Amino acid sequence: MAINTQALMAQLLVGLINGSFYALLSLGLAVIFGMLNIINFAHGALYMVGAFVAYFLLNLLGLNYWWALLISPIAVGVFGMILERAFLQWLTGLDHLYGLLLTFGLALIIQGLFQNYFGTSGLPYEMPDTLKGGTNLGFMFLPTYRAWVILFSLVVCLATWFVIEKTRLGAYLRAATENPTLVRAFGINVPRMITLTYGLGVGLAALAGVLSAPINQVRPLMGADLIIVVFAVVVIGGMGSIMGSIITGFMLGVIEGLTKYFYPEASNTVVFVLMLLVLLVKPTGLTGRAA
Amino acid sequence: MTSVTENAIPIANDRKSFDDQLIAFALMTAALIALPWIFYPYFVMQALCFALFACAFNLLIGYGGLLSFGHAMFMGTASYISAHTIKALGMPPEVGILAGTVTALLLSVATGWIAIRRQGIYFSMITLALSQLLYLVYTQAKFTHGEDGIQGVPHGMFLGLDLSNTPTLYYLILSFFLFGFLVIFRTINSPFGEVLKAIRENEQRAISLGYKTEQYKLLAFVLSGTLAGLAGAVKVLVAQNASLTDVHWSMSGEVVLMTLVGGLGTVFGPVVGAFVIVGMQQYLAPFGQWVTVIQGVIFVVCVLAFRRGIVGEIGHLLRRSF
């Protein structure tokens, strides 16, 4: 089989982009799960809200992409903290399943509201001028915006990893994940840390939303199917390690891209099939922490 | 792992409550025999199919403590197979229902075997991902006719009964529902059901007592998936179609909602919940996506303030006052 380098590289690029969304979203899920013991089903909905905030900023206030990249994660993060204070904090001590059900309800509310006003079709979001165009690398054409998304997501993921694994704040966070009562006894305000963690996690989702707006259009259900793929990513990688989430996310994106080239019919199911295989071979997931 | 004792899923299984349940069962049966003369029969039939679906789901969560977020795959698959067998292969409805239910059984053996390898939240995510996988397969498969679904499935003759006669159809559907309900009722009151509850309360201890918990969980999963399949196969006779809606994740969410509203781990809760939710969808249909928003609100309210559900709350009040 002759390999068309141009087409293969193009699909690999798309795969890396999807991989960066998987990484950003599963990273947020892992951080939230660590602190709140909740699987945040609203993650996809908040990713969508992130993209919509960018859309509103541009079309209502005339604030461009770069502002959106800054404001949207903060706005959604604050919204998430309000959700945590208003709803999620009451679930402490209850079985895991109630967190899943509550956040599923929140996702239905948020997605339903947006569908009421914006239907199901996509709204275009224009790419910033500085990121238009591309470079011809000889073996492939590299669109600037796509390169930017991959690079920027990678930087954000690594920065998050650095904060959690290498700083004092991250040490508190990891300690509170292991034993919240003991950390509180040391005089650290754990409930506030939990709220901030939830804000950080959904802020990352919103950031992914802004990054995807110029590529995928802005749709009320853009996060609904994505979150299920991200769940599969999380099952494959496990939520025990931050770096594990990042690597698994990018890796699965690449595999999906390759499938799109070699066997396009299976490209949207390949992640689920891989999840099946991983569960058959190594039920605890690749990073291996049982749960 | 947090313990599951905070679960708020009550168990009261002495002799007295068993007798109470038999009385409630008699009352429910009487009501369901009379109901089509009061309400639009198609509404009641649809609600009965969902009630069976919810009861099957409840067997897994309420008694096994396993939250499946992919139960639509059993209902939807059985729907498709049953509709295809009746319409495209020209078989009578009894063969269609059998084919759909058996397929759901095989599917639940395969998916259950994989999903029970993980517990808690991972189990939910795996079942959701598996059902999404099937959904994507069905969007591409030929026999499902993609977005159109399988439309206009003929009623036909069920073992000599003419199903185009509405009362005949109604009492057939009711018989299927009561059959499924009694299977579940028998299961939860059997030694097997007791072991299942023990696993839900404390799996480690059940293992230490020598129970092979994996086998119990798998059997519960298969039973639940098969009966959910039966509900889907029977639904074809009512709706006369099978479509992607029945396999979509939102259907998996709906069955969770029905069970939660009625009362997780109660015998009659899922039935009540199914009638409430199907009724709500019927009356709110003109409001479009607001139905989704309202469903979301019900989820939030139930989880925060109403974890026992309607039937659980009634049972709690009765127990307190006597």
C-alpha cells in the first residue's frame, strides 16, 4: 500500500489536535476526581460553555481571540466554583454515584438551555489573523493555527503538571487528596482548596473549548459526545497520575488520526475498541492504580 | 474507597414487608388492568415498556450497587434485532421478541464480562463507553437504516392473537411486563438476591466469606441486560419502529432518572418513576429542549434533597408512623 505522506501527515496533525483536547479534558477530570471524588459529567458541557464565551466576547463585546483565551477559562472557572459551592459540596461522604448523577443533571441543564437558544447547528468563530495561513515544510503543509493549538495545549498541560507535582501548592493539593482530615489539622483550608480545584479543572475544559472554536465551530452539543470519548481515555489511562493523563490523551489522539488514514470507518470507534482491549489485557488501566 | 453504607438505599426485608409487597403487587396489577380504560392505551403501553426497562436497571443498581450508564445498549439492540426480524425477515412477533431478547442476553454476557473488571465510577464509565461504541456501529450499519431507523414494523399475529386490536396488544404488553417484574421480584427475594445485597454493602467481606462476587455480579448484569432487552423488543410492538434514540446515551440517562425519581432499590419505585417521566415527556413535548432542562433539574433535586425517591419516601414515612 502506497503511503500518501501529505494525507497521512494531515491526519496525524488532526489526531494531535484531538489528542490535545483529550489531554486537557482528562487532566481536568483527573484533578477534580482526586480532590472531590467526583467524576465530573458536566465537563463536556463546560467545555462547550468555554467556546460560547469566546463567541460572545467576539460578537457582543468585540474582544478578540487572545482576550477569550484569558477571560473564558476564568469566567467558566468562577462559574464552576459557584456550582461547587451551590451543589457539589453537599455530596461529601455520599457514594460516588451521586456525584456522577448530579453532574449529569447539571450537564443536561446547561446543554438544554444552550440548545433552546442556539439550536443544534454550528456557529462559525473566526480564526485570529495572526494565526491564519501556514508553512510548507516540504513533506507537508502545516497550518499555523493547528500548530499553535498543539504547542499551547502542551505548554498548559506541562504547566499544570509542574504546579501539581513540583510546587508547594501542589504538595498541599496532593496531600489533601490522600488525607483531607490530616491536612485540615495542619491549618489548611481544604474546602476552599476543593472549590479552587474544581474551578481549575473546569477552567482547563473551557480553555480547550476556546482552542477548538475556530476549528470545530461552536455548537451546544459539541461537548456531549466528546466527554464520552474522554471517559474512555480516562479508563485507559487511569486517573492516578497527571502525566499519565497527558500522555494517554495525546497518544490516543494520534492513534485516532492514524486510523482515520488507514481505516476511516473505524476512526470514531477506535478509542472505545482500545478501551476494550486494555480492559481485557490489563483491567487496572495503563497507569495501573486499581479503583 | 468510601463505604457504601451512606447509600440511602434502604433494605427492609422481613416477612411483614414481603407480605406488604404482595398486597402492593396485587393493587398494581389491578390498577394496570383498569388503566387503559381511563388513559390513552398507547401511553400506558409505552410507560409499561419503560417501567420494565427501569425495573431491570434497578436490579443492577439497587441490589447490586452497580450504576450502569449504558443500559440503552440492551434496549436499543433488542429493539433493532426484533424490528429487523419482524419486518425484513418477515417473522411473526413472538420470534422477533425472542430474537431480540436472546441477542440482548448474549450482548450482556460479553459487555458484563468486561465491565465488571472495574468497580464504582469506572464501571459506569465503561458501560457508557461500550454503549456509545454500539451507537456508533449502529449509525453505520446497513440493517438499522441510519437516521431513519426501522419504520413501520407490522403488528402481525402473536401466537394466533391479532395485535392490531388495541386491547389484545395492551394485555399482551401487560403480561410481558408482569412476567419481567415477577422474575425480578423473585430474584431479589432469593438467596441469590441476598448475596447480591451483601456484595453491595461490603464486597470485601463477601469475598472473605467465600463468595465468588464476580460471578454474582455478572449474573445480575446478564439478568438485568436481558430483561432490558425484553423491554426493548416488546416496545417494537407498541411503537412499531426501532431507532437510534433507543441506543443513545440520553436513553441510558433517562432510565437512571426514572429509577432515581421512583426510588433506587425499591421494588415498585422504577414503575412509578417510569410513569412519571414518560407522562412528563408526553405533556411537555411541545416545549422542545425545555424537557431536557427539566430532566436535569429533577436529577439535581433528587440527588440533593430526595435520594429515597417517591416510593422510598412513602415507605420511610409509613415505617416511621407505625
